[in-house]
Amino acid sequence: MQLIFGSASPFVRKVRIALEILGLGDRVTLVPVSTTPVAPAEELAAINPIAKIPVLVTDSGSRIYGSAVIADYLQTLADTPVLIPASGDARWEVLHRQALIDGMTEAAVMSRYEQLRPAELRWAPWVEAQMEKVWRGLEAMEADSPALHGEPTIAEIALACLLGYLDFRFADRPWREDFPELARWFGVFEQRPEMILTAPV
């Protein structure tokens, strides 16, 4: 298999961590691509019409887009550990938490993209509205922090990637003082070898 990736993307990082935890890392070749929102890489657009990463190319040549869908596919290749339960309430709980965190991450990425625009074109109220989504989501995660402890699911992986992205791209918006339980949890989780291996650059 091939994973089309960029090392700074929190969505790519989520997939890479899932690969490692599931023991599938040695089955995937990482294919780096340099792309931007306004100048998508031609080779990426050729395999994904919306030119977004990550993209997983399976052994059969199928292309799977989107970190959530890729993670679900990867779970079918490994019996354990269970990052995404196969059925029942547990599955929907994990998937709905992942959806919330993915939405928060998308808002953070959109805020980052706005910073890349020429200064005279940046829309500060829009940036603040996006970051408010992130902070409201973190408030929900802080209130639900006891659910984070135990073996990680794809939801915890997604949360760790979001928090790592905030450290990487938004050092001017420290989140730990506002969310001490998340800070304690992340302080442990970020020491996992999969997190160290996939640190953004």
C-alpha cells in the first residue's frame, strides 16, 4: 500500500499513528507530496479530484480518501487492537467523537490557511470564529476527559493530533491553562513512540 502524505497535516498524522498502533506500518510506503490550497500538486489531483491528503492506495490499486475512512479501512486489516469497534453503541460513540474532533481540526487548519493569505486579505473575525469552534470542542473534551483513559481509539488519536497541531501552528494560543485535564492526558500520550515518530515538521 501507499500513503500519500504531508508531514505537517494532522489528518495524515492520525492515519500514520493508526498504522503503527495496528501493526501495519511496514505494509505501507510513504509517498510525500508538496501541496497548498491554491497550488495543489498535479500528482495529488490526479489521484484525488479534490487534491487533499491523506490518500491511501491499497494493494489492489483502489484509492481511499479522508482520514476517517482510511482509518476504518485499516481496522479491517487488523483484528487487534480495536481502534474502531465493529458495531453497536461503542462504534457510534467512537465515530461521533472522531467527527467532532475532525471538525475542530478542520477549523484549525482553515485558520492556519487564512494566516497564509497576504496580510491585507486576511479576515480576522473569520479566524476567530473558526478558533471558537476549536475551543468549544476542547471544552466538551475537557468535560468528558475521564473517557480518554484506557486503550486509545481513533477518537483519542484524532484528539492527540489536534492538540499537537495547536502546539505546532498556534503557539500564540496556549490551550493547556484552559484545559488542564487534557493537558495532563496529552502529556502522557505525546510520549508514545507513534507520536514521536510522526511529529510534524
